[in-house]
Amino acid sequence: MASAKEIRGQIKAVQNTAKITKAMEMVAASKMRRAQQRVLDARSYAEGIRQVIDNLMQAHPEYQHSFFTKSESVKRIAIVLVTTDKGLCGGLNTNALRLAVKSIRAQNAEVDIVNIGRRGGAFVRRFGVNVAGSIEDISDTPALTDILGATGVAIDGYVEGKYDEIHLLFSKFVNTMTQQPELIQLLPFPVNEEPTHSGYWDYLYEPDSQIVLDGLLRRSIEALVYHGVLENKACEQSARMVAMKSATDNAKGMVKDLQITYNKARQAAITQELAEIVAGGAAAK
């Protein structure tokens, strides 16, 4: 059994760790509330722009944009992989990367990764997958311009014919305790077969419909990727808060166990001292 002094040192170390994890829990909780609000705002925008595109495609069925054209054979795809830059967020990245590996192995085509986040980039490089583009160290309040470089690599590759499909993999925020990895297809754009409005109608365009549609379709893909990044940020803060709370609770449990061990060690030392005193007194007689 360790000495009482050593156990006191362990108790102090665990208590200091508990203070750190508690502080990290509180910081994550504060960031989580703001991240959740940004996700809700982004969801409304993403749903709105998707509805506008469906309406435009119904109004102009004769306009066949390349974003809606499916390749006869899929030879190469790109996956925009969104993970966190930092750890200490439970199994969030592990679940997302497990889905990424499953998706890569299920493809009958070559796969390039367009990486957003340090953790995903480090993993796919070790995994041996080609990284076509990478963005790391994104702030907790990302702007759309922060992800345009990575999104542009994927979109330009599709337009040039390098990629036959573009997918987005991110962690979707369900609630504070649940974060679900999700894989969606960005390009070719999934077409909504059910009309959102009956009858014929259209928008007014300036300068013309084709230029507006081209810009809007590209912007919609950028918006979906940006939305995925915001979802991932909300998941990160939620997962970190839960993980740090669990770590704090475990530290408190360890302190209690160590305190019991310390009391036993101290009692054993006192008993040993008393036994030596009694034995010395008996020997003196």
C-alpha cells in the first residue's frame, strides 16, 4: 500500500484535474448555447434555399444544369469530411470517422477527401486516402468565407469532370446528449420529385435566369457545407460539455476512493506505531 503522503499527493492532483475539467465544462456549455442558435438559423436558410431551387427547376424543366446531371458510371468521388480541430469531445470524431471509413470501403470508385478539421485530416492521411484540400483551425464562430476554399475544390472538380459525385459527411446536432454522423450527397443535386407548388409560376430575374440559376446552385452547395460545419460545431461543444462533466464526476469519485485509501493507510500507520510502543514497553519490563 502507498504511503499516506503519496496518497495525499494523488488526491491533490485529481482535485486539480477536476477543477480544470469543471472549467472546461462551463466554457463548453456557454459556447454550446450560441452554437445551437447558429445551427437553428442556418437550418432555416438551408431549407429556404433548397425550396427556391426546387421551385426554379420546376419552372425551368428545359434547363439541364450540370449539377443535376448524373454520370453513367461513377469512377471518382469526393467526400467533404467535417471534424473538429480539438479533442476532448468524447466519441464525436470517432463516430464520424468510422462512418467515413465505412463509406470509403463501400464505394466502387476512387475517393478523394476534402478535409475540414484537424482531426479528420490527420486520420485520413494515416488511412492512406488522398486529401485533395484541407482547412484547419476554424474558429468557434465560423463564417461562410472560411470554408469557401475547401468547397471550391470539390465544386470545381465536379464541374471539370474530375469527380462524378460529391458527398458531405458531418455530425448532425440532435440534442445535447445525441450527435449523429450523417452522410449526404451534394452533387449531382438530388431532385425533389414532388412539386412544392402546384400550377405554373416563376420569378423575375436580373440579368437573366441562367446566370441567376448558376450562381444560386453554387451558393446552395456552399450553404450546405457551411451548415454542416455549424452543425459540427454545435455537436463539438455539446459532446465536450458532456465529456468534461463525466470527467469531473469521475474525478470526484476517485477522490472519495483515495480518501478512503488514505484513511486506511493512516489508520494502519497509527496501529503500527502503537504496536511498536507496546512491544517496546513489554521488552523494557
